[in-house]
Amino acid sequence: MTTHLADAACGYIKPKLLNNAQCSRLFPYICKKNFTCLLTSENW
């Protein structure tokens, strides 16, 4: 579950440009917090 949330959070920033591995590298804070994913769910 955590992995999916992290992926979604990262995808919110750059879904096509960044990958799961790259995302955790460039955006470790976002991927770890997954706060973006939660916000995206409400927005969508």
C-alpha cells in the first residue's frame, strides 16, 4: 500500500518524466510523505 501511495505522489509531479526509482531519488520527501497523493485523491 505504501509503495502505491508513494508512486502516486511521485506521479503527481512528473508521471511520465520520472520513474518509481528516479522519483524516490529526486523527490524522496514527497514519496515518503505521500501527502501529495492524498491531496490528489481529493482533487480528482
